[in-house]
Amino acid sequence: MRQVELHHGAATDVGLVREVNEDAVLAAPPVFVVADGMGGHEGGDVASAIVVEEFAAMAEGGYDPARATEVVARTLEACRDRIEAYAEQQRAAGVGPFHAGTTAVVALVAEHEGQPAWLLANMGDSRAYRLHGGRLHQVSVDHSVVQELVETGVITADAAAVHPERHVITRALGGTERSEADYFLLPLGSVERLVLCSDGISGMIDDEEMQGILDSVPDPRDAADALVAAALEAGGRDNATVVVVDVVGSAETSYDAERQRLSLQQKLGALP
Amino acid sequence: MTDAVPTPRTYLPGEWYAVLGPSLVLALPPDRRDLAAAAWAAVDAGAGAEELLDLVLASGLRDLAGLALVSTDGDRTRVLVRGQAVCLLVAGGEETVADGRGLTTWAEVGVDGVEAVSLELGPGSGGEPLLAGDALVRASRVLWPAESVPGPASGPAAPPSYAAGRLPGSTDPASEPSSLLSSPAPAVAVAAGSAPAPEPVLDPDPEPEPDTIDQAVPSVDDPVIAPVDEPGDRDEDALETAPFAGMPAAPAVPPVPEPWTPPAPSAPEPWSPGADDHDGRTQDGSWDVSEFQRRPHGIPGQPEGPSVTSRPVAVLQLSSGDSVEVDRVVILGRAPEARRFSATEQPRLVTVPSPQQEISSTHLEVRPGTGADHGSAVVTDLGSTNGTVLVQPGLPAESLKPGIPVQLLPGAVIDLGDGLSITVARP
């Protein structure tokens, strides 16, 4: 498979209301993750951090792009096991009715029938969007109560945006339910710009505003910052996290992508 | 006794019927829908507590497994509970409980100067606290004033940091703002300053944690409850204190008779920012997750079967030269993509040439059939721009209707346009 050159930017902010940032983000090209943790007693930030750790290890260790779906499914399974083990441990320590869970939206470059493609996976209401031809499209489908209501025709999409239960999610990593992720496979060429975000972004600014930013800010790092700034501007009621990835081309070597990866590792200091 | 302004109360959805009237709440068990309807009609027509009690008891106690009647007359709040119902009254920081459980008849209490009432009725059906004016609702719990869904600072130990929020013109010593307003000080000051119409304070609520709620109201066991900040209860009979979070301090003697705008159902956004918090509301909450299990993907209306089969049910011979086995979902198009599949059922994406771009990027799907179609392949146009024509052996050509699967016979020819056709062959 050809090398795919990606440029990316990531930004996260605790927001204006929360005290803890329970979101976690991974940008380890060609693997990108946003996770939005939930649960009190630090359950949320631990759960989302576990997801990032597992996918960071996966990216570091390398994966077979032709079997990316399997690899992601396995990694999600590992995340879930660790989150449950952690919750179990907390309960055993007497923390009470402890639970920890997290959403996850994952994007990575895969190979399908010999062609590079984006493989996306999501659980919960963290979203994947793509920008193509200046138009923003939501790719992932939320696993949320309101989304189910929209799909069954009970309420309209507009009503969903203000529905009181719009933040109740129906699938997550962690907890007793072993729900499955949804997967999406998109030809690489059908995505000029890929966006992963937590509901602290998508719940604060509408698609039109998001499209305006993504279509007008060329550098993905600036675009990520601008999206978070817009979410804060709109009230910042939740942790706001976003990754913006541009496919800039396919090449044999990818100097910029490699440099960015090294730089990220230095910043994080977490990767061996 | 009371003006026409409905009294907002908060309730949690449940099985009991609760008749919410201007100065009373009547709750009846789930099996007494008839009685609830009659009681609501009476309340709506202006009946008071006495008349209501007569109505409810007219058919005797034997068939009335439970009952709760909370009525307010002046400063006095009277509670009558029977069966499962338990009522908690807060007055001057003291709690009084009326418990109907285990009694032959009922329990009755009367308390003066009640500031907040919590009526526990039975198992909840889950869901958010909702606001209601005068109404007939199905509830597991009713609380008022509406603010008494306790906020994070509703405990007695809360710091008196918002004493400044007290209305300067307040004449009622009992209306000490209780120092419990959880909204940011400036917002409170604004609300307090505009005395005639204290609007709901909808500023961001600092992180009300579900745990705090549990502490504040011991009987709450539903993890999905979020605090609701709503406009103050201005019913004349309700007390003026703001014992709980988010309630704007209000003058005990309103300077004008209509100082407050009721939170009509048409209120555009009655949910406080606090309700935006989805922490703690995981799938383990009150929703039955089984309702939301994966639905059949791909073709609506078609039963989901094994979308990956051990042996191909057909082979697609493309006029471009490729051939593709149908042992799973096959999606064909100019640049096809697969949406919402599970890890074990990854479709095969087949890119076909379309020099004139007449073929849609995701044009059609062929998958192993299920049910009556078992053992054969079915084709579905996925909403392509230019459509798909199917010619089955011995049948006239038909245009595929988007989203409608059609069983394929060996020898069928699918025409996608742009000079590309697919011949269906036996495996």
C-alpha cells in the first residue's frame, strides 16, 4: 500500500463549566481517537485515558491495514476489559456503586481490496465527520436515545438537538452491556478532511458553523483550535475535544507526518 | 384562594397517576386510572381538596390500594397518604414524614410553613425530571416547589456565599435566600434586581453531580436524575423561600399580582445547562438497552440473516472483467463506502469504472438472501442517482426501486449504466 500523507491538528479544553477534562485524544498517525469519559469518582477520565493508551500502543506496535477492522475490534475489547477491571477494583476498594465508561470514535487508515481507506469506528455520541468539496457530512451515527428516536421517526432531527435526553447514550465502552461498535469504511479519496470530536464540540456548535470553520481554516491545527474556541464561545458546557486530519496525498515517504508523530511523542512523553 | 397561574412542580415519570391542581396534588395508584381521570376532571373544574377526597373515597377504601393527597390552605399544608405513598415535608429546616405504608386506613399530617414537598409514589419508569403546571401526569415522584429537585448546594452545610442574591426589598424574614443558589453570583444579582419578573436563571450550573443529588434526597436512587433549574414557584400558597438551588429570591409580598411568568410548556429551553451533563448517564441508566440493540443494517424491512455465508450464493461477473463472489454483503459503486457494519460482517467494497460518472459512488448492494431468499442473492439499489435496471431471465426489464431488495436468478443481468453491467452466475 502506498504511504498516505496526513496532516493533523488536535485540541482539547476542559470547557467553562466542568472541573475535570474527562475527554482524551490520540493523534498518532495513522491512528486517531477521541474518547469522552463518564462516571464519577474519576471513572470517566480513567476510562477515556485507557482507550487512548490502548490505541496508542496499537499504533506504536503497527497493525495490518488489511485487517484493520479486526484490530480495532480487538483493541476496543481490550479497552473494555481494562475499564471493567478498573471499575471492579474500585468497587472492591469500597468506592461504592462505581462505574466507569467512555465513548470512543476511532479513525485509522486501512486497506481494502488493495486500496487505502479510512476505517472509522464509534460507540456513543462522539462523532466522526468528513469534509468533502466544502461540505460537511456526519459519518458516524450517534448511539444515543435521541438518535434512536430520530431513526424510528418519533422525533425530528431538529427536536433532537434540544431534547432533554440528548446526552443519554445507548452504547459505551465499560459497564455491563457488551455493546458493539459501528464501523464505517470510506475510500481515502472521498474524505478531504476528517474530524473526530466529543459532544462538547458537536453539542455546542451546529454543523453549519463547524463547516464554516473547517472549510475556511486551511491548517488542521488551526482548525482544531478554532473549533474548540468556537465551542467555548458558545458556552463551553462540556469538555471539548477535536481532531482534524487532512489527507494531503499519497507518497512513498511522509516526512511531515513522521516529524509530527515524533513531536507528538515528545510532547506526550508517554510513548516509549 | 389562588390565582390562575399554574403551579410548576417537578415530577419523575412513573406509574402512579398524579393530579396536579392549583393548590393540591392527588396521587392514585396505577390501577385506578378511572378514578384519576374523574379526579382530574374535578380538579380542572375547580374542585378543592375536600371535594376531591369525597370523590376518591366514594367507592370505599377497599379498592383503593394507595392514595396521596397534599393540599395547601393558607400557610397550612395537609397530607393524607395511604398504601405505598410517602410524603416528605420540609418546614423551617425540619422534616416531617407522612408514611402510608403498613397502615389500615391512612396517615394524615398537617404542617405549617412548608417550604418543600417530596411525594414518593412508587417505582419510576426512568427518565428526566419534568416540569408540569396543573396537569394529570404519570409519576413516581412529585416535588415542589419546582426547584426542589435539589441542586448541588441543597445541603444545610452549603456556604452562604450568595447572600448577596437576596432581594433588597424582601419583606419576609422567612425568605432568607438560604444561601443555596447555585448559579453564578452575577446572574443571581440580575435576577434579584429585576424584582417584578425574576426570570429563570439559566446560566451554566456548576457541575451538578448525580452523587450530590443522592445525598440531598436520600430516596433518590435513579442515577439519571439531573437537577432542573426552573423559575420560582410563585403560587401564593407556596412559601417564598428559595430553599434549593437556582431559585431566584422572590419578595414575599409581590408588588404586583403577576410578578412571574409561568414556565409554560412552550418555554423554548426549559432544561438547565446542568442537564447537559451526560456524566453518569451511561447505558446502565434507566433505559432498557435492549431496545437499542443493533438493528439490521443495509436494507430496512428485510430480516437480518447471516450476512457472511460459508459458501458464496452467487458470482457477479462484471463487464469490466472482474468477478466477485457473493459470500457477504457486496457494495458496488464508483467509490463505494460501507456504513454502520459490525466487526464480523465487513462488507466487500467493489469499485467499478465509470468514465462518465454515471454510476453513483455507492450504487448498489448484493448480499446473500435470507428467509425466503435463502440460498440466492438479492440486489438492492442504494439510492443511486441514475438508477439500476435489472433483467431477469424470461422477465421484462425492471428498474430497481431504491431500498427494495429483489431476488436474483442465475443469468440475471444488472445494468448500472455507463456501460457497466453485471451478470449473475451460479457459484
